[in-house]
Amino acid sequence: MIDLSPILLEKYNVPTPRYTSYPPANYFGSDVSPKKAEKVILQSNNEQPENISFYIHIPFCSRNCLYCGCNTVITKDKIKMDSYMATLKKELALVANLLDDHRKISQIHWGGGTPNYLPVEEVEEVMALFKQHFSFIENPEIAMECHPAHLTYEYLDRLIDAGFNRFSMGIQDFNKKVLETVHRDDTAIPVDELVTYLQQRNISVNLDFIYGLPFQQQASFETTIKQAIEVNPARLAIFSYAHVPWVKPTQKKLESYGLPGSHEKITMFLTAHHLLTQAGYRDIGLDHFAKPEDELTVALDTKTLHRNFQGYSTLATTGQVYALGASGISQLNNAYLQNTKDLKQYHAMIEQGLLPIEKGYVLNREEKIIRNIIDELMCNLHLSWEKTAIRFNSTTDEVKALTQISKKQLTEFQNEGLITFSDTEVNVTNTGKFFIRNITAAFDPLMKTSEKKFSKAL
């Protein structure tokens, strides 16, 4: 197992962005109006990538998981959910009217909340609308984040018939005491049976876990990961619990049970990393693992891995992301557009024929360059100054100057064994992978003066 220096762990366990976007979402402002958002979307038709990726946010859940940092609505009100879906369909029509007919869908991702908490008929109707409005690339990725407590075989069969070919199961932990403490309902069907059933239908499955929750210890989490390996999914994700009670006050309750310290958290992750790599999985980016033949592993080896709010993807399925639903964030070449989180406002704006934009961020050329640098480091663990300069019709000197990173900083990382660098490129080492958020933050000029709040890196 990799042995990380306690000195490095202490030094770099500081608040740092996760860089699912650049700039991070807490930089978004309220100066992007619905009309400006329309112009941005129209402009995106002439930007790259040409492919379309849709994100559909379903906020509804049956119960509040205490660790959750997502935008959720706890309800059993079917009328409320039906009303939301009717409005979402109208939003889809609004967005479809702004997108060029020649563009194709390469990815659809349903997230939440709990998308599979919806009646399956609602999902089928939306998928039918996508097929009505758009054409698709060959072999698009159609995925849903699922809570296994709300899955039946019939439900899965109907999703597959609607076009779904990937499911992310939010397991979090197999330890029942941990699940009970964080208010996470247990699976309705044993996970191994679910995964086997889907694999027999040639559906790809990834299992998601969280470390850093109350009552998790190295030994118990090791048992969970061993059980996950026996289930044999195509991919796994091992997420560090982000404790941000200033954003999600319900997380504060977890403190009363006691949260694992930073040393115990990193030990849990390193144990999981060791077990998964020993079992043949490759580590992908920050916290994902995939089998050697998986398309993400191939993309990593060919330095064509991509990342957005929905996770890692290949360039083949990468598109500009258009988000539907309350709080959804569109990720376009030139801008980010975030929908309102307020359901009443969401309904009212769409009824008026307005995009339900609450805030956003329009990037300038320099920020696009920094975004590309951070993406390359986060995804492919490699940065070519020359390739970046060519992509943006710039010079390597200009690109280096924009990052404001000094040779002293690079040398410090290199002396610590986190990177190697030359005048032409930067490469992240195997040890450096564990500190990738800290490394990328050093290339971010915003972090030189930032007073924003972030979760800790480790």
C-alpha cells in the first residue's frame, strides 16, 4: 500500500476547490439574466464540442441523507412531483428551440436527489421527448444515479427499454450502522443480484461509496470495499465526504456522532485504493476506479479523459452540458448557467417562457485557458504548455504567465515527489495523484487571493 508522508498530509489537508468547474460554482454571480442566457445558448451552437450533453436534475427524495450536499426536496407528494415533471418538459422544449438541429446528443445524465424515486412513466415520457427533438450519436451514454432502495427489476427493465445503458448505484457503505446513522435506507434488492442482473443485459454499472462518515473505520471500510470487489462492477467511485455545514446545515448533526479525522479518512482511502488496484482496477483521476478494458481507462492512457459536474467521460461522449431542472448547472464552452433552486420560481419563470436562470458565469479567454490547464491535470495528470498554447492561439510564455505559478512552486512539488516538470510539460506522479486538488490549485490565479470557502482536500 502507498505510504504517504504525514508531513505532506498535514500540509495539504487544507480547504481546496474540487474543480468540477472552473471557476468553481461559488464564483457564479447573479448578473446572467434569462435573456442573456438565451444568447449564450445560441452562441454555444457555434462552439466546441458540438455534441450535446443533457443533465436532468430530479430533486425529490423520500428521506434526507444527513451527509448530502445536493439540492433536494423531501416529499411523498405525487402531485408536486407530477407538476415538476410537467414544468421540466416545458423547459426541455424551450432549450430545444435554441439548439441547432444538426447537433446530436452524446450523453444524458439523470441526477438528484433520487431520479429513480419518480414513477418510471415520468422518465419514459422525458426520454421520448429527447428522441422527438434530437438525433443521437452512435452509442451515446444514457445514465442515471440510482438509490437502490427504490429499485425493482421491472423498473430497471423499463429504463433499459427507454435507452439507459449505465447506472450509478449510490451504495455509500455496506455497514448497516453507518447507513442508519446517516439516514440512508438500505437496498431493496441485494446489490450483487442487481449488478449481476444488469450485467447480463450488457448494462454498465458503477458503485458509489463515501468515506469520512460517522462510525466508519479502516477495518469496517475495508470490509465494504472487499464486498464491492466481489460484486464486480465496471467502475467504482470512492468519494471523500465533504463536510460543509455552512452550506448544508443538516450536516451539522453528524458532528454529534463524531466524524473520522483527516488521518483516518486518508487511511480509509488508501486501503480502498490498495484493494481496488490489487483487484485489477485502475485509478481514474481523483476518486474513480475502472477495469483495464473500460473506456475511461483507455481514455486515461490516451490522455483523452474529460470531466464535468456529472463525473468523468471520454471525448467521444463529451458535449456541452445543458441542464434541466431546479438548480441544474449548464456547462458551455463560454459560460456556466445555473437554474434557480426555488421550485415556485422555477415553475413561474418557465410558465412565462423564460429560462429559469438564477446565476451564472461568462468566461473570458484567459479563464478558458486556466480551465483547460486544470482539466488536463485533473483528468490526464499531464500538461503540455505547447499544446495548450496552440489550442488557444497563444504562446507558452503567455500561458505560463496566466497561471502565476512560479518555478519555485513547481520545484517544491517536484522535491516532494508530487510532479516532474520541464520547460515543456508537467506530469503528476503516482504520489501526486493523492494531492491533485492542491497541485491544480497552484495553477489557479484565483486562489492567490480567494476568500471563498471550500471543503478540505483530504
